[in-house]
Amino acid sequence: MSNSRIDPNSLQSAASWFVEMQEQTPTTASRIKFEAWLESPANRHAWQKVLEMHSTFEQFSRHQQQHPSLHELLQQPVMSRRAVIKCLALFGVSFMTYLSARTPIARSTWYQMAADHSVPVGQSEHIQLAEHLQLWLNTNTAIDTRQIGAIHEITLLQGELFVEHNGLGQSKALRINTNWQAQEFVIESSFSHLNLYKQDAGCELCIFQGQAILHGAGESKTLQAGQQISWTAGGFSALGTVTDLPGWRDGKLIAKDMSLQAFGIELNRYRQGFIRVAPEVQNLSIDGVFPAFDSDKTLEMLALSLPISVSKVGPWWVNIASA
């Protein structure tokens, strides 16, 4: 889903209107005032985003009611959608900065709403940002983009991003920013095909063509084609090698001698909810190619190829155990 940037004042006004309409019956005068406010394209866009936010929290609330253990599993305090929107109305968009640091679910929801480009869980998107610049966004990914003079700047807010940048010169330079653990990391390149994956445990950068320079944590690293590097709380890894392009661009989830536990964690990126792999089958080995964006089909394939059973409790919980 591609989003134009939301005006913060319009977003705050939209949240105020939402709370007012939810908590009291609108008068004729307030309806006329609201319709006049809605004539602005920026206000309409903000209103739509507030409605989407309401819908997201409404769906999540229903899942919590159906599965009381969900709150414990998330291990995060979840606020009601009305409380979130009301705080947004009262305190403005600065409240979302606080909330996104407090709960991963709210952070992800906010990025999906406010980012220039985003895709939800279980989908991907290809973006032709410029004649010489193509982007692929993997599941649950959000980015902001802007152009500063001749430089295309991309900020990876969450998720995984593949970039084909064929600039070949300073006149078409590329800069990619991402923040991790309150530290800024910047990738600069004049020509490169690369993949950047940001997660809670750390980040990974792979270069498939060209060259890129990574700046962060007081260091600079130059990566050539075929090299990769990761960074975690322990600092930068040694430079490693990479050969295969990520399969998700073609809708493939590729397993090479991967444990079922590791595969379940990877598959969970493409599916809303939780996949639990029982201890007795966690070390089963998997080799194969599976559909990344059809997790139900992938689970069926696993059940046919391994001595396991796959059971589902509602839409959010999948249990993989011994057959």
C-alpha cells in the first residue's frame, strides 16, 4: 500500500472528530462543520487513516476476546483503539512517538498508517521509484522516501527492503537510513543491488552487485558485491559471503537444511498471529521451496512432507507437533 505523507495537524483534527462522534450523537451543526472540514483532501486522507486505525484495533480486540491467552502471549500492554485515538486527539502525533516505543504492535500499526510506502503482513510490493531506482518491500515493511538535490534518500522504518540502484554517478546517488537501538545507520552508494533487513535482534545488509558504504556506531564499512554484514547489540559481524538473491521477491520461501523451529519463525513473518513448534519436532530438517505469501499452503506442504500435525486454534494460533 502506498501512502502520501499525512499532515500532522489534519491527523490530530481527524482524531478529535472521531472521538467526538464516538462519544456523543452529532448535532446538525457539528455534521455541517465536519462535512466542511472533510472537503480538504489532506483532511480526507487523515480521516481515512484514523478509520483504518480504528479498524485495526477493533479486529485485534475481537481476537483478544476469542483467545484470552493472547494478551499473555504478546507480553505487551495493548491499549484500546479508542484510548489510542483519544490520546492522539488530546496530545497530538507526539503521543504516537511514545506509543511506538512502548508497544511493537502499535509501532507497526503507526508505520503502516504514516509511512510513505508500506505493505502489511503477508504481502509484498514492487515500486519503481525512479528510472534508475527500483524497490521491493517484503512483508510488514514500511519506508519513507524523499529526494534531496540529486540524492534519493530512503528510510527503512521496519521490515525488509531490496534495492536495485543503477545510478552510476554522483548525480544519481542513493542514501538509505535506518535506526536501530537508538543508533543511526546510513548506507551510501552510487550503484548497487542490495538487501537490508531490520528486526528487533539486529540488522543485516547484503550486497549482490556494485558497492556500498555503511556508516554507523562510529565506524564505516565498505562492502563489495557478494559480501554481507550484520549488526547486533554485540556490534558488527565480520564480513561474510552471499550468493543467492532473496527468494521472497519471487514469492518463494527457500529452506536449505533449516530446522523446523527456524523455519516456523521465518514463516511467522508472513502470517498474522503465532506459529508454535513443539519441542519434539523443532530439530526436524527442512529442504525445499515454499510459497512465502500463502502460509496456509506452506503449512499443508509441511504436514505432507514431515511426520508432523498442524492444528489451528482460531485465525491467530497455529500449533505444529508430532504426528
